[in-house]
Amino acid sequence: MDGFLSDAREFLPILLQGVWLTILITAGSLVVSTALGLVWAMMRVSGVRALSFFAATFINVIRGIPIIVQLFYIYFVLPDYGLSFSAVQAAVLGLGLAYSAYQAENFRAAIEAIDKGQVEAAQTIGMGWGLTMRRVLLPQAFRTALPPYGNVMIMMLKDSSQASTITVAELALQGKLVASATFKNTSVFSLVALMYLTLSLPLILIVRHFEKQARRR
């Protein structure tokens, strides 16, 4: 135990550098996935066949390709076509695109769960599709989508480790580098696991809170 605590004091400052990148990638990806997911969901429920088909096709394609392959494509392939991103930018974009498909399905399910009578009532008082969506459907849908949204945040935090495959020195890669240099695999990866758990626990508690609120309604 004393050896582990000594290693923790030595390695924590290095690992914390990776934590900030992990948080940055998770937060950036969450913004991208939320914005795009909302767009895809609204296209799915728009009633316009072409928009719905495009969004459904995009969602199915993205869900069918592993995240690591999407990261490789954005970071290594797109530069061949004149689109270059830094490793962090590619990580945020790749994770954001990948999770936008899951966010879209969460939002779509939440929107479609709302009583159709509310849409009809809004239309009878002259509300258009956009106004109905903004004032009637989305506020209720967001409340319904909060528990699965929280689960997506947790998964995104853990999947930020995939960014290490395109040279982003986030927490997982920092741990690997430290372990390779010191050969103290047990201490280093135990610290990495504890740090991921520490980052995840607040999100887990938030998700539990949202789920309790949803059950009360």
C-alpha cells in the first residue's frame, strides 16, 4: 500500500495532464453530438420524406462503423482531400459525429412519445411546425431524454480513451506512456481506473437524479 501511495504522488501530476484533455474532448464531443443529434432527430420527425430518409441513412451508417475507424478516417484520410484537423479536433469531431447518431435516436424517441393531441392543439391555434417544435415538443422531449442523455455522457467520457489511437495524450495514453517508462503497470493503471471512476461518479449521480425525477412524473 505504501508503494502504491508513493507511486501515486509521483505519477498523479503527469496523469492529471491527461485528465484535462479527457475533459476537453468529452465536453467538446458532447456539444457536437447534442447539436447534430437534435438536427437529425428533427429531420426524422419532420414529415418530409427526403429529410427523414437522409437522417435515418446517416444514423444507420454512423452506428455501423466503429468509433476508432471514424477517428482514423477523420485524422488520416480527410487530409488527403484537403481537410486537416489537429488530433484533438479530430477526436472531438469523430466522437461527436459517432454519438450524434445515438443522441438523435434518444431525442426522436422522446419527441414521438409526446401525445399527438398536443401537436393537433397547437396547430388549431395557428402554430406552424417550427413554433410547435420549439414551444410544445422540445421542452417536454428534453425532460424525457435526460436520463438516456446522462448515460451517453458517461459512455462518451469512457470512449474518449479512443482518442489515444490518434496520438491525443489523454488519460489512457498518459497512463500507457508512464507504465511503459516505469514498468509499474499495476500502480499506473490502478490510478488510471480510479481517475476515470472519479470523473464518472458525478455523472452517474446526475443520471440517477434525472431517473428519479422521471419516475415521479
